[in-house]
Amino acid sequence: MRTETPPLIRLEDYRPSAFLIDRVDLDIRLDPHAARITAELALRPNPEGDADAPLHLDGDDLTLVAIDLDGAGVAPGDLTVEPSGLTLRNPPRRPFVLRLVTQVDPTANTKLMGLYRTDGVYCTQCEADGFRRITYFLDRPDVMSVYTTRIEANREEAPVLLGNGNPVEAGPVGEDRHYAVWHDPHPKPAYLFAIVGGRLGKVETTFRTMEGRDVTCAVYVEPGREDRAGYALDAVIRSMEWDERAFGRAYDLDVFNVVAVSAFNMGAMENKGLNIFNDKYVLAVPDTATDADYAAIEAIIAHEYFHNWSGNRVTCRDWFQLCLKEGLTVFRDQEFSSDMRSRPVHRIGEVRSLRARQFPEDAGPLKHPVRPNAYAEINNFYTATVYDKGAEIVRMLRTLIGGAAFRAGMDRYFADNDGTAATVEDFLAAFATVTGRDLSAFARWYERPGTPKLSASGRYDPAARTYTLRLAQILTVEGPPLVIPVALGLVGAKGPMTDVTCAAVTDGVFILDRDEAELVFENVAEEPVPSLLRDFSAPVRLDLSLTDEQRLRLLARDSDPFNRWQAAQDVAMRLILDPDPARAEAFAEALGTFLDGEALADPAFAALVLALPTEGEAADSLPSDVDPDAIHQARRDLRARLGRALRPRLERIDASLSSGKEAYSPDAASAGRRALRNAALDLIAAGDPQAGAALATQRLDAATNMTDRLAALATIAQIPGEAREAALTAFGERYAQEPLVLDKWFAIQATIAEPETLDRIARLKAHPAFSMTNPNRVRALVGSFSMANPTQFARADGAGFALVADVVKALDSTNPQVAARLLTAFGSWRRLEKNRRVAAAEMLNRIKAVPGLSRDVADILGRTLK
Ligand code: 0A1
Ligand code: ZN
């Protein structure tokens, strides 16, 4: 059993390892219950480390079968073996070879960390600290080694054997077994190690790098599903091309393999040359995958591939530096997707997800700096803050120094740190070197938790033809100011005012590096509306009071698509928080004009303008006493009103976008048309549920792809009645053999905003396709409920909290990582109104009372309750 609050590991306590491991030779004999791992570790004392330290190797859930040192036994008095690892009290102070034989049970490994089996396929997950569940090791990212891996298995059970690096040799072993040897010439930390063994089908192609290397790229999937792997393979090739073009980065091995597995704790993993994926982010055909799925596959394939440089060639010195690889790689995958799709539409999507996940995290008990300075369980720090706010910091850096200097800085970073385990300081140093600038004030973004507020107010002087803008930054924790790039412009009655000048603004950007500043714009011919934080130039909350009329001018006239969208969001948000029929009518009219003018010119953008702020966003904008029912009702009323007011236009849009019989294509333009048509359907249904249900039923029957089918089902699902139950039943039967589609079906039902949803979830937990051991299933049913059904999760009677708490308790002993992540749904509990707050606290305390909680859950719980 663990202590109540798990002990903290601190950044300030970082010390280099006392030993290094230059070479690792592994021999892995796969077996369902008794896999044997022989590891030969070529160790030597680290000249930078403590010369007198014992040798401690991390271990977790291992059976030690044998150990010898330079071919001789280890004296029992010299060796201590504990659950957390083994210690050699008097290790040699010269290079030596330690040989270890361990045994593990891949089938019993429900944590999905280390070596495990899913649907009969052996695979591994080693980030952050899973390698220690395979053999005893210096399991820390600053210990980098060259690996050679021999894998042996039953030929029937595992005809495909994959490892890191390049294949070296393969052959039979006796009657029914075989082996393969893989060698990875690039030194890497243990968290990037991987093997796969199983019965797998593949699609493959070749890519010639700009350096002239021919790379065989393959995507491995469950046999029979090869036709669903083509889009992922294509995304691999596009990622390789793009990284050469955009960052000058070429691939560095002869093979690049992607393997899809069905049970995986996260999205995917960038193991060197052998990326392992949650199959949700690989498999796609139009009948089972939505446009959003295709976009996510493209983005995650790119993300993992880009890690080959930002993460693998240059890795992290310690886990506090996680944002060094994750924030940077998210930034890179965002840029890739923006180039593949519509940049403004993609940017809006990035910001929506930042606000949905990162802003609440940064405002609640789980908030932490982008580079944390202490952690109890590192697996709990793969957060929206590290990933998404981390990416925003890189984006701000580019805005601050400009695109050309940014690229030069990236080149410098890769050149200076290739083959090493680096820090955030190393990253910033590269940019400081190429620009000659002092970036120490900018670096505060990595240290300071909380979302800053940017407050703005303006004054127009018609006589002087000047406009004075006052900007101030308000931080959530005290300290020196942040460096905030504010992209801005002024908008007149006819559009952007291009004749105005302001000495403090360069290329449309003002850098706010003081607590406050006053900007004076000259030659301002009429009273302007300020357009601030264009393209969301910094991850802050903007506090600028404008009238609806002024905001609607931005929607109609601003040149910045992001702020046009933001203006509509702001008007809608005010109407949700403070309903007003007259203002709602004016808003509807403005939306009507917008739709008439350009809905069909950029349908994807129009669909985003029609998507009102979510209930979660509305809750996040309130300081306390959040009542999810009131928010839900207000948002529903507003949508109903808009749906009625815009009905003829929505029907026209629907009609003009109804696709003929052309084949489905996942490209962004086609997806945009589907998005707008489905947004129109949903808004029609909001205004007239009866007509909406009928129309959605028709759409469901006529749909030729999963995007349209699921959108129609989602619309019907929120309208009580027989049509809904019939549609849900038919969909469930149609896709009974498709786990990833059933996940969508689970999620749609879990997010019905009605009290009966709890019974529905209880029934679905007993559905044959549901399983507590598959993370995708759990996230689909329970994760969607807790994250996207605020009225039912946060019910005043506590039943929604209890449902999630029970799953957390049940899952904790088998898969603590997934249990802990589910528990983060309670992150905003203190901001709820009193009854709900009391109910949440009671459930959290019930979890706390469970003896022997995992470190993962105890850590989240401790911080959530603090
Ligand atoms: N590095 C991966 C994320 C990842 C982290 C931990 C994992 O353990 C289960 C798996 C994956 C990424 O950024 O994609
Ligand atoms: Zn990543």
C-alpha cells in the first residue's frame, strides 16, 4: 500500500546519472505468460556523476531469473532486489557488462506499460517509465544507448517481428519458432524502445529522402483491415516530405514502421523507427471514419513522425523537460495540418481545443507550469498544458522573432543538440544565439502557471484623429511581466483601416513586455473597433468590452478570420450568460447576412461561426457558482432562437450542399461542405425538434459516409422520442462488429443531456462490446460522459459523479493511468454551485477512502482535493 500523498520528485534535485549504458543487447523470447528477456548492458561510470554511488537499476513488476557481471556471479551481499529495482552496492569503477535475465507475463499486464498483449499481438509501451517493466535499467531519458534486439517467438502466433532501427537478420528456430534481429544505430533513451510481435497485415511503400536514402514505410494492422491503412500510410509520406521542406529534417533509417494496436493508453508513441498507435488513429474507410477521424489520423501520424527529430534525435534531459519535445512537436504537427488544410480554420480548431482542455486545467487545482518543477507521477503530466500551451509558447516565439529567424533557430537547435538529451534552456539558447536577443523574460512563459488576462480599452479623439489603446497584463500569480505578442489592427465601418500608423507596432504586432502600455494610433479617420490578439497571438484571456454592434462589425469586416469567428463567439457567449431576446434577434440577423454573403465560399469557416461556444466554455468563463443546467438551458434557448430565425437560409444551405453521388473524399474542402450542411441540420433541429428529427432521420438513411451518418445520429440523439431509439438501435446493430464505430455510438449516448442517461450508461456497460480493459471503450462511454455531458456528470444529486467515481475505483488496480485520467474530470469541481460542489467532494473523498490507491490516482486526487 502507498502513502496517502506520494512523494515528489523535484527539478532542482536533478543530478546526472552515476553510470551510463553505451550498448544494450537484448534477447526477447516471447511467450503469452512467461516472456524471457536477456539484457546485456555495457555500463561505465559517468565522468559527470557521483563517483562513489552504488548502481541502482529501476525495475517494476519483474521476476529476476539470473544476473552476472562480466561473466561472473554477483555476491549475494552485494545485491539488493526490491520491487522498485535492484542495487549493486559495490559496482566496478570501470566499464563492465551486466547480464540480466528477467521474466514477465505479457497477458497479465493490464497496465499496458512495458510488454503486453492486446488481441494476441505483443507490443510494448515504455514512455515514460515502462522499460523498467521489461528489464532492470537506468530508466531515465539522459541515459542513451545503442540497442540491438533479437526477438524470438512462435511462428504461428507471431509471424511478424518488429524492433527499433533496421532489420539485420531473421530465420527459423527449431520446428515452430523463429527470430528477427534489429539494430538501431542512433543512441536513444529507454523510453523510445519498442518491439512488436504478432499476426499482422501491412501496406507499404517507399520514400526517397532528400539525402537520397530509400526508406520502406509500412503500416501494420489487424489482418483483413489493410484497406483501412492507406490514409495513414499516405500521411506518413506527406509528413516526411513536409518535414524536409518546412524544417530541413530528413529521415534517418532504412525502414519506418507504424503498428496499430487495439488497447493503448494514449494516442500513439514515437518509438524510434517503430511508432505504435492506438488503432483509432490509424484505421479509416469512409464507412467507419468521420472527417474528424481522418484529420486526427493525419495529425497524429505527423506528430509521431516529427518526433523523430524533436524528441528522438534531440531528446529530453529529464521529464521536467517534457514540453521540449511535446510542445515543439505539437507546434510542428499544427503547422503541418495547417499547410495540408485551411490555415485559419485549423487555427480556430486549435484554439477551441486549447480553451476546452487547457484553460480549465490552468484555472483549477491541476494547474502547473508548462515546465513543471515537481511531480509525483510523471504519467499525470502528459497534459494539455505541457502539449498545447507548450505549442503556443513556440508559436509566440516565432511571432516574436519572425519566421526566418525562427527557422534559423530551429536549425541551430537541432545542430547543437543532435544526439543529446536537452533542456528548455538549450532550446531558447539556440534562438538567442541566432537573433542576438535576450530571451530570459520570454522564458517566464515556461515557469508561470495560469492563463494571463489581457485587459484592453480604447479612446478615440476625432479632433486629433488619434486612437489610444491601453493594454495591461494581469497574471494569476505574482511576478515580473510576461512577454505577450499582441497582433492587432483597427477596423472601420468599411473594413481594416490600412492608413493608420503606430510606432510601437511592427508587422501588425505589438510586444507587451511590461505590466501595461499605451499605444497611440495616428491618422485615424473615424472611430475604430480594435481587433486584438489576431490569429490568437497569445494564450491569454482577452478582456475588452465592446458592444454587440462593434463585435458584429468585426464579424462582417475584419481581415483576420480568427477574430471574425471570435467576434461571433463573443456575442453568443454574452447571450448565453445574459440572455436578451432583442440582442439575440440582432445577432441572428448578422449571422443571416454573413451566411448569405459567404457561407458557400468557405463552408468550413461558416460551420465554425455557427458553432456556438460550448457549455464547458461558458462554465469556464464564470468565476464561481457554476450551474450547468442554467448554462445548458440558456445555450439551448439561444440555439432554438437562431434555428428559427435562420431556418430558410439553413434550408437553402442544406439544399445547395446536398451532395450528389460523388465518391467520398476526406479532403478539407469536401469536409467543410459536410460540416456546414451538418451544422445547418443541427441548428434547424434546435429551432424545430420535430422537423429536425424527421430531417435527420432522412439524412441518416441517405448517408453514404460515417461523417454524415454520425452527424445525423448526434442530432437525433438529443431529441427524445421513438425516432431516436430506433435510430440508435439500428446503428448499434449495423456496426456490431466495428469496435471503433461502437465507440462513437457509446459516446453519443453518454452525452445525451437527460437524467435517463445514467440508466442508459449502466445498460451500455453490460453491452457485449463494452470492456473495462480496453481504454478506448472506457473513454468512449465514461470519458465522454464526464467531459462532454456537464448537466448529467455534475448532477446536483451526485449520481453522475458517483458513476465516474465507481469506474475510477474499479479501474485503478488494473489500469491506473487511465483511471487517473478519468479522474481529472473533477478538476473544476470547486467552481460549481454549492450542492454540486458538496456532492463532488463526497465522491472524491469516497475514492480517497479506498485502500491501496495507485500513485497515479492518489496524485490526481491529492491535488484535486487540496
Ligand atoms: N509521446 C507520446 C505520448 C505518450 C505518452 C505516454 C504513453 O504511455 C502510455 C504513450 C504515449 C506522444 O506525444 O504522442
Ligand atoms: Zn508527442
